[in-house]
Amino acid sequence: MNHLDILQYAAGCLSPRRAVVLEVRGRTSGRTVSVPVVVADHEGGEYLVSMLGEEANWVRNVRAAHGHAILRRGDRRPVLLEEVPPDLRAPILRRYLALAPGARPHVPVSRRAPLASFEAIAARHPVFRIHDASAEEPSLRQG
């Protein structure tokens, strides 16, 4: 199924509007690894969320690649993925569940749960803010 999703998401056809393919260098193989993901929008930013938590291979690969990746949906978009601190993740997680019905069985709260429920699980579900690779150094905590 993932292979079919990757083809559809990358082409940008027959797939949800927020579906893309994440391409990142494998931390052990060195080969490009492709994963279908959903981009969540929140307060003007775009985010990737790991519905499978800390141990998802794409999360470990992104960390090993220092956030450098490609997003594909029709074209290739070089990006820098900046990990969001756990204390800022809850509203993004809630938005993600609203957009990604396939993720709901993997996240142990209802999409309609209060923000406090998302705060309780935030540390277990990595979230990455998407920046254009050509943009200046990202920072989530600007003064």
C-alpha cells in the first residue's frame, strides 16, 4: 500500500490535498527513503507529525540528516525540518488529527479531545516544522 501511496502522493493526483512524499537519506543505508505523509497547517506554518511516535524510521532518518529532506507533490521541494519542542506540539497534533483520518488509530486521543489531552501525549509524537531549504536559519522561539 505504501508504494502505491508514494506514487499517488508524489504525482499529486488521486490523493488528499495535504498528502506529500517525504524523501530523506537513510541513516544506515545512505539511500533515499520515501514515505507518504500529511502536511498539517497551523498558525501560518506547515508541519509533519509522526503518528507512530519516536521510533518511526522517517523520524530517525530526519534527525540523522539534520532536518534536510525533500517534499514531493508534483515537484520536488527541498526543505529543512525543524523539530518542535514538546511543549509547543499539542495544538499542531490536534490539527494533524483533523486532517489525517488514517492517523487517528495511532494517536491515543480523540481529535475532539481538549488540548490538555494532546499536551499529555505530545512528547511521544515528534512534530517538525517545514522550512524552505533556502530560507534563513529557523527558530521556533524567537524573542
